[in-house]
Amino acid sequence: MTMQARQLGETTIIALSGRLDGMTMSEVEEQFLALIEQGRSRFVFDMSGLEYISSAGLRVMLLAVKKTRAAGGKLALFAVTGNVDEVFQMSGFSTIFAIFATEEEALSYIAAS
Amino acid sequence: MEYAVIIILGAALCLTLAVLWRQRSERRRAATLLEVSLRLGSTIKRKELLEIIMATTARTLQAEGSSVLLLDEEKDELYFEVATGDRHDEVKQIRLKAGEGIAGWVAASRQSVLINDVAKDARWSNRVSVKVNVPTRNMLCVPVQSSGKMLGVLQVINKQGGRPFHQKDLRLLEMIASPAAIALENMLLYEALEKSIDDLRITTAAKERMESEMKIAKDIQRSFLPGEHYRMGDAELHACLYPAREVGGDFFHYMKLDEHRLLICLGDVSDKGMPAALFMSGLMIWIKAKADKKATPAEMVEKINRELSTDDSTMFATILLAVYDAETRELTYCNGGHCPPIHLSKGKAEALKSGSSLPVGIFADTEYRNNVVRVTEGDSIILYTDGITEAENDRCEWFGYGRLSRSAEEASALAPSQLNQAICQSVLDYSNGGAQSDDIAIMTLRINEITTK
């Protein structure tokens, strides 16, 4: 599991790769909370490298949604594929995220206000 | 001439005697050292060893007293453990700072010293001497080191009979210092080993206490679940649960709503272990509290969700709640983010799809939907958790829905308990005895022929 964050204007682009499960969720949670602490509130998650997400992994994504809403910010995902897409569909999580095919679409959603 | 011969002979005799005497004294010294080494090697217990070192050293050097000062590396201090001589009880807890006194100087410089008039030496600290009331006239003090590591200093005080110490005494003490160093090092290793055994014992006790608490928690959690078998009219049910750890987040429940309606429910909390178990316990209470014969499954799930959803919590649970009506032979179900149940009819498995709805515990205002499926005699409805579909083999591949539906089809003629067992066995075979990474729960509802009424 790796999480890499880079800044593009006011938006933080977070690339997740590997497996997001009970073992790795706390790592992502800590890093995300640190970003919120720094006052960031616009996030785009690049899910293209994510191979697997468990229900514990979904909890981190839920935390991201709740914290972003509380901070009055916006959050979008792109490139949700394979297993991860299946889990998002089945769990109904696809209904609480703005999900896009490409980074450009996700960024323009975040930019529009 | 004769005088010359006598002188030469005399000189030769003296020389021979001197050589013989020297050989004898060297042999004696070697024998003494061997004896000292053997004595020092006889124990690794701190008190015994220090007493042996001091007694042996004092006797070998014909001194009134001897002491070993060990180096406390953390505090950079020398300390006395015990001392021989008449007052050996009083010299227990004395500490010298680095560089303090003659012992401190020896430890810092790693050089031996012979001092025949202690009172005149600038390095002398009378703190210890005064404290223990042993007047010191003369002394020898040598560093004790093993493989370059400073362990402490060894000193002897007051040559017996009011005599002074000589250089050969100092050399002898230096020789004694090497077996003493080895013995002290063994003692320290033994003590370190003993300490780690003690630590292990404490850790083990704490672990055992925790395990017993976990066992109690497991029993409490089990008590929330109904029994594994249930029969109501034409409906026969079997459910089982295998947590990956002592306690877990998978759950199931069933209850009779009225004469012909049976509520069944199964789900999965979004974590494992104790946090999941606590959330599951709360959830079970809300399921029982919101079970209502006048409400549809979606209405019940909405009520449960409202109770569980808080702004701060990120705990949630996927849930499949259904009501079987024996009169209409309809199963009304509501799926909150859970994997689709299997409808097994005439040996064919079909996934009971429904639109995506969120698990419970996320947003208080989430709306849920009902779906209805008609069942006939011999049909089975199988509810399960993702611990089955996401069980992995050696190559990290999932058991998957495909294998699950085939296992169900193969076992479709079996009684519900055997069907559940057959599915769990195929999962177990697939994961090849590897560690179960997620909780597993499975429930099969079989619609039998109506035999009475």
C-alpha cells in the first residue's frame, strides 16, 4: 500500500496503490488527517493503482468524505476499476462519491463551484 | 687465586639459587592464578561471585580488604556491591562519580595504580573511608575490562602486617583482574538473561489475562446470536459463524414476527476484532428493538440506520434483512451494501440483485428499498458474508461468487446444515488451510413441503 499526495493549485491529488484493507487503512487515515490539519479541503483520489479495497478500506474513504464535508470542501475519485469498482457498486459507496473516468474530469468537477 | 675461585663459585651458586627461586616463585604464581581462575569460575550469582573475588584477591595479595567497584554505564558511576573485611555489611550502596577518588581515576584512565601513602595522594577521596570507618594506609587499584569493555575496578587495601605493596603485587592484581573480568561478564550476561526471562513471564501473564478477557467477550458475543437451527412451519433454517479472531464483526439473526412471517438477517461490520464486536453488539440490540411485524424490511433497516449513524463515527455494517411470508411464499428483502444473497431453485443458483444502497451507520437519512422474490417448495435462500467470496488461495486469488454458486448448486439437495457445511468446506479446501483472514457467516433458509395444517 502506498499513498502519494501532490498539490495542484488548491487541489490535493492523492494516488492510492496496492491493497487498502485493515492492515493498511491506518496509514492512509493518518496521512489524510494530516492534510486536513494543514487546511486542505479539495481532494482528488487517483484509484487507478488500487488493486483491492476491503470494508475496513471503505471506512477510510468514508472518513475522507465526512472530513471533507465538515471542512466545506469537495472530493472526487477517478479510475475506479475492477474489484474496487465492484465493491463500490455493491456497498452503495458509489452513490456517495463523485466518480469520474479521468483526472481531468475529476479536476474540473472540483474546480466548478 | 683461591679467593677468585670462591667468588666465582659463590656468584654461580647465587645465580643458580636466584634462577631456581624465580622459577619456583613463577610456578607458585601460575598455580595461584590457576586456583584464582577456578574459584572465580565457580559461580555466576552476583553476591557469591563478588564475595569470592574479594576474598580470593585479599588472601592472594595478603591484604586486609578488597573491593570490586562495578561501572554503571547509564549513570557513569562506580558502585560498591559488598566488601569483605570486618565491616562488609556497611559498604553496600556507595557510589562514586566518574573520576572521583582513586577508583574513579583508574576507571577513567584505565591505568593501574600503587599508592603506599594514600593520605598524600591528591586523587584520594576519603568519602568512602570515612563512611565505612576503615582507615586506609595503602592500596592497589586496577581496571577490570573484557574485550576492551570497562566493567569496573578491583582494589585491595592495606597490606597485612603494616607492610607496603610492591610492583609485583600490582602485577599479580592485574593478572587476577582478567579471570575476574570474564567471571563478571558471565554474571552480567546471566543477569540480562534472567531479566529477559522475567520480562517474558510478565508479558505472558498479561497476554493470558487478555486472552481470558477475549474468551469472555467471545462468550458474550455468542450470547447475542440465536441458535444455529430454527424451524417455523415450512421454513427450515441453519446459520453458522466463524470469526477470524476470538471476536468478530459478522452477525446473523432471525425471529418469528407472527404465525406465518419469519425475519432473517445477516451482515458484516466494517472491521474485525474488538471494535467490530462492540459495534456488532449495539447493532444486534437495534435489530431486535426495530423488528416489527407491521414494518417492511426497508423500513426496519431505515430505523436501525438512523440509530447507528453519527457524524463522527466511520464504523458501519453491511446488512441483508428479509422477511419470509409462508402464506404468500414471498421473500421481501432489503440490501444495505451487502453481497447479493443466492436463490437456489431446482438446482440452479441465482444472485438476488438489488440496487446499491449504503450500509447502515453512514448517513442517518439514507433511504432503503424493498425487493421481492417468489419462492417455491425445495428452494433455498443463502445469505453469506464476503469472508466466503474473498477467501484467498495461495496465489491470492478469491474464492469468488462463481465458485460459491457452483458449491451451492452441487449441495442443493442437502439439508441446510449440511449445505452450509459443504460450502464452508469448499472455502476451506480452496484456501488450503491458510489463515482465515476474515470472519465468515452463512445462513440457509429452506422452504420445505407443507406437512401439517
